[in-house]
Amino acid sequence: MTWGWAALGLLFVAVAALILQPTVALGRLDLVFLGGLGALTVWTGLSSLWSESPPKSVLELERTILYFGGSLALLLVVRQRSFAAALGGLLAADVVLCGYALATRLVPDRVQRPGSSLGFRLVGVFGYPNALGIVAVLGLLLALGFAVDSQRVLVRATTAATTIPLVLTLYFSNSRGSWICLAVGLAAAVALTPSRTRILRVFAPLAAVGALAIWLASRSHQLTLWRDPAAAAHDGHLLMAASVSLAVAAAVISAWPTRRILVIAFAAVVLAAVVAPSSSGPVAAAPPSSAPVAPGSPAPGTTPTGRLFSTTSNSRTELWRVAAVDFVHHPLAGSGAGTFVREWYRQRTIKVDIQDAHSLYLETLAELGVVGLALLLSVLAVPVVAASRVRSRPYVVGAFSAYVAFAAHAAVDWDWELPAVTFAGLFCGALLIVVARSERVPLVIGRRWRFVLIASVLALGAFSFVGLVGNRAEAAALGAATRGDWRTTAIEAQRAGRWAPWSAEALVLEADAAGPRGDVSTARSLLRRAVRKDAHDFRLWARLASVTTGEERQAALRRAARLNPLG
């Protein structure tokens, strides 16, 4: 549902900008970026025609519309003079999200949120540690960009100070992929900028202070193992005080790199080391296990440090193998957007429940074929071209390094399915396109093309509205079914079916409501319609088998077994 509301809001901003702005001027890279993203959106929608799961493909279309609407709104509204302010806003948002997550670890007696950790891994509001980790990485790279390029002492000091909570959040998320992408982003920054020496001169002391913060955090087993939040509060308070001292040191070093000021910074570092927590005694590792581990879960038989330096892929290689097999079977157009989960259950060799391939590029190749991957790569390449044209501009290095880190992380995780993460990456990319515009010869969108754009955006908005109403009704039906309110379940499920006729889940919920009334024939009819809408979903065939008899029941069970042999 949040996709629908967000898409409607962003599309409204885009329409308002197209109508109210006296002149709509975009650059050539803007048009290439929007054209590629629009084509990817259309291709995603068209894939429902040949999809193994049309309902899944429609959901993917709803999310892709969200990304297109957000990118269009940003490119229509943001101007070159707003580049630094927009990047600063993104950095502030990253700091708030990571700071809140870190607070649930350091001051759990004051800031509590159920599910803020997955075992010893910090997850924050995302519910997924790798998402929190890459958001912290984007913030770190943006902060480095400001510390390098800003001419204002206060800005350099503030952004340098933010690196301490960001790096601690990254550490407690225990995300190996995010650490690797931080290195990739730093390498991209060094490769792009003509002032490599300056970047290294700014980065080295900040890295040293950040490393000290991580070392101090690692000394507390209560905080790293996170087995007893109440007992960890004492160590958390001490680490919070140490972090403040280190943030002051980072700010001082970045803003006033003189000998006298460095003495103050050194004193702050010493104070942090004195007040920081420490734990003695050996760390007990979890008992070893040979069971497969889902991506994002702590690797079995390891401590937090052991997991960070572990080489296990957490079953990713098996996910990528299934995606590759899916591509071989559907090379040109793919099996349909959102259908990896169907192929996974049919071809998996380990009993792990997974929805996504944990690689944007492999999953796109499997679901949308060569055409879909070509469209995606063409979109992601545009900000790289833009950055190469304005590499000497202030703050470009920060935005570019963050964008590259996002693109690299998407190769090993399911960031595309997490709009908050994807928007952060696309935001950096779109801002690079904005700053690369040529203001001397802008491409002015005439009335005819402006009308075409408005009509297209309104059409996307209408589809998003229909999907939103259908999804809300489906969620209401599911909630009523959970409460045992079968009358409301039937009413809301029928409403969901009218607004989202592609949905199989609405029919399942309506069948659930028919069961308590003893209307088995209605339930059977509804489930038959459901399997026709999503014939590759093994759960639907199993549900159909539960309300049928004889040969039909046996056929449904055989079909479910073929679609999920390990089920």
C-alpha cells in the first residue's frame, strides 16, 4: 500500500511541475534517463502478458512506477543551484535513520523498537541489516564528499562528525556486502576526482577515528552479541559518551587541521578510550550447523567478528544458479517480472524460503530477459556519464561514490525491492544528471510534448490509484480473516477482486470466507479461478487439493509437488 501512496504523491508533484512551470527545460541526459526508465516500466508491465505469475508482475509494475514517478518529479523540480542542498538533505535523512537504529542498540532503556535487531545484527526501521548497512555506507560517502569539497568550516565539521554514528551503525549491522561496497565507493571517488591527494588527506584521519570507534565498540560483548538488551544498556551509555568525544575529534580534525587543534582532537580521542566500555572473558560461538542459511541471517557457528570475515555466501550462489537457469529457459523476454520466486521453489536444492534472487542484474535477466537488462543498464549508466562530465564540480565526488556503492550493492542483494534504499541510490544518480545539465542550450519541452507527458503521468497515476484501492481492500480482507471476521473478509475480498482483477489472493481470501459457512462448492470454484490466474503458485494448487476429491485432488497435489518438489 505504501508504494501506491508514494507513487501518487510523486506523480502529483510531477504533474504540478509540468502544469505550473512556465518553462520545462531538461538536458539530453535527463531525457535519456527518463526514457530508459519509462521503457523499463513499460516492459515490466508488458511482461505480465507472458508471465508465469501475472499477479506478481503487476505488483512489480506498481513499484517500478514509483521509481519512475520519483525520478521524474526530482528532475522536474531540482535545479543545479539546489545540488548541494539536496545532497545535504539526503545525508541528513541517512543520519536520522542510522542514528535512530544506533540508539536502539546504545540506549535500549530509552529508545526501544521491537525487531530492531536480527540476532546480533542491527536492522533499524528497515527490518533487514544489509539495507541499514548500505544506507550507512551512502551516508559515509556523502559525508566524505562534503568534508572534501565544502568551503564552510561548519559544514566540514558537522559532516565529519556524522561519520562516527554512521560507521558504528555499519559495524553493528554486520553487513559484509556493505563494507565491500564502501571500498568500491571510495575507489570510485579516487578514480573520478582530479584531486586524489586531497581526498586521501581528508579520508585518512576520519578513517582512523572511525576505526577507533569500531574497536571500542567491539570490546563490549554485551553490545556485539546482543543477548541481553537490559545488561547492554550500561555499556551502551559508555559507548555513547565515547562516540560523542570521537565525533568532536572528527569534526575538529576536518574543520581546523592545525597543530594546536590536533592536540584538542587527540585529547578527545583519549577521553573516548577512557570512558568506552570493555568486556572480559571469551566469546562463546553459536553451535555449528550444516543447515542452509538465508541471505541476511547470521551465519551459524560464528561470532559477529567471525561472520564479518566469513566467506560464506549465505546461499546466494544457489539463488544465482536458479536465476541463471531461468534466464536460459527464457533468454529474450524472461519469465515475467516478479516470477523468480516461482522458479526458486521449482528448481531449488535447499529448503530456504526466498522471494528474490539477491542480485538486481541477475534477477532482471531472469525475469525480463536480455531486453530488460539492457534497459536497466542503460538507465544506470546515465549518471556515470553525467559524473564524468562534471568531475571537477564540488560535491560530485560524494554523490558519484554513493551512487556507485548503491549500484554495486544491488548486485548482491535485493535493494530494488526496498524503495527507501533504491530511492537513495537513484536520488544520487538523478542529482548527478541535474548538475551535468547545460544551461546554455537547454532542451525546452514544448506544449505538445508537455501534454503527452502529462497524459502519460496521469495514466500511471490512475493505474497506481486502482492498484492502491485493490491492495488496501486485500489487506483489509487479510486482517479480517486473521480476526476470524469472515463476513468482512468476504466483502473486502470481493472489493479487492473488482479493483484488482488480476489478483489471485483476493479469490483465496474469498474462498477462506466461504469455508466457515460450509459452502465448499463456492470455495472450490474460487480456488479454481485463482489457479488459472497464477498457475505456477504451488500454494494455490495445495489449497485447491484441500477442497476437492478424487482425481482432481490428486492432480492438484501432483501439480503442487512439481512446482515445489522440496515442499
